[in-house]
Amino acid sequence: MSVPDISPRQAWEALRADPDAVLVDVRTDAEWNFVGLPDLTDVDKRPVLIPWQLYPSMQVNGAFAEHLHKAGVTPLSKVYYLCRSGARSLAAGQAAQAAGFPHAFNVADGFEGPPDGDGHRGTIAGWKASGLPWRQR
């Protein structure tokens, strides 16, 4: 199996269209607190917050699949994984598939996307740059 990349806009539309679809934000507590979160209020949902790596050591979260289960994610759920730029979310989606969650999608470019010419994220690609709803925690 592979985890297909989809755009942030496609993820938003899927979350809107499918009442059982889930957005799992795999960034760290620090990123959620200081950078912001997708705001899914308009689709009557909340992002599921499960770090793929644990801050500050950045060790992979060995209980990731267990946390998915605890959050109510099921093997039937279509799950859209989001990180800062699309790398950690891809790894999380692959691990989730291996743990029995086959419907994994990677939100390409993540929440902030790649850095622009000035080294700033969130301006050229990703959830924020796509104009999708987000908020500070």
C-alpha cells in the first residue's frame, strides 16, 4: 500500500463531504501552541492531535497507533495526516497503514509548506497559504 499525497484544499473538501473523515495533525505540542491549528469548525469537526514525534527529543511516538484507536479512529475511517510540510505526516500515514488503518492520505505541503525565498513558511504552499481556516491555540 502507499499513502497518496493530496492538496490541503482536497483534504478540506474531503473532510467537508465525508462525515466520517478525520484530520490527524501529527505535529508537536510546540507547533500546535505557537504556529496554529486547522480550524474545522465549519465542517463540525476538530483535528485529532497526535504527535508523530515527541518534543523535545523528537523520538517517534511508539504509541501512535494506540492513540489513533483512543481518538476513535477506525480502520474504516478515511484519515488525512497533516504536519508542517508533509514529511512526518507521510511517515505517520505509512505507520498507520501498517497498524491496520488502510485509508491514509498525506496532506502534501502540510500546514505551513516549504520556506519561501526569505525563509518564511506559510506563504507559498500548505494549509495556511491555501486560505483554509486556521486559528491560534
